[in-house]
Amino acid sequence: MNIVLLGGNGYIGRHLTEMWINKNNDIKIYTISRSGKNKFEHPNVVNIKADVNDFEKLEKLLPQEVDFIINLIGAPEKDELKSREINDQPAEVMLKIAQIKKVKAVGMIAGKLGPKYFLNTKAKLIKMLRESEIPVVVVEPTLVYGGDRRDRLSKLVPLFNILGVFSKNIKPIRVEKVVKEMIEGLENK
């Protein structure tokens, strides 16, 4: 089984790769990033240095057969051109690759927290994916924590846990739960 992760060397991508390989050692995961480097190293992981927005070059670097492709890229960006580059284009490239490679399903990490314009952008992209003929798995976490995350947001987890009592859209979620939901969702397609 061949799996492609756009932005796979980031926080969620590393945990997704590790959990999936621990679950099934017969898979090969291709992580695509601008750096081509990954903190998680394994013989079943192929790190590819590429621009996820350059379909022509990216498509040539991928294996002939791809079972799943997952978009882990996205960030709030008010500038419309930058938002398109960071959010829209990777999803559009993913869909195009998925159609050409006839994948079993695509996955996308969206979110429940963030500025309204960012959440609207992700909602628009999810709609675009769901309108295609390819099965889609969307995971929409709130604040993701655990594993090796040690930034300012992760220090706010106790506060978000308290606020999460009043709103599930604020309750933090462990990275292991996010990646498990994505893996199981794709494998069940």
C-alpha cells in the first residue's frame, strides 16, 4: 500500500506516519515537503523534496500506484494570494493527483478553531473534495496536543480543557486520536 502525505513531516504528519507504520509495516509512506527532511526516519518512509503546489513536478516523483493521499497543509493567512498558496492549491493538487492515480480515498485535516475566514476556506475545500467522485475523510480537530508538541499553544491545554466543558469546539484533542481517526477512516473506505 502506498500513501502520500502532503506536508507529512510536520507535527501531525510525523505522528500519522509513525502510527500507521506501527500498525502495518507493509506500507510505504511518501512524505512531501519543501525541505525533504523528516524527524521520523524509517525504511518505509520516502522523503521527497518538492513544492506541493507544482502538480507537474510532484506527479512525476510519486509511485505509479497510490492508495491514499492526505493533505496536512494549511494555515490561517489573511492575504488572499498567500491563503490560496497555503490552503487552496495543495488541496487542488491533491485532488488532481487522486483522480489521475485513482486512489481509494483522500484525507484532509481541517479544524474547528481559527479565524472565521480560515474555517470558511477549509469548508470550501472540503466541499470541493466531497463533490469529486473520490471518497473523502475529513478530520476537524480543535487544539491538537501531545507527542512532541511543546509550543505556546500546547501550554494552553489546561485552559482549553476547562473551556471544553462548555463547548466541544474548544476541547483539546490528543494527536494520537486525530491520526487514529484519519487512519481508520481511510482504511474503512
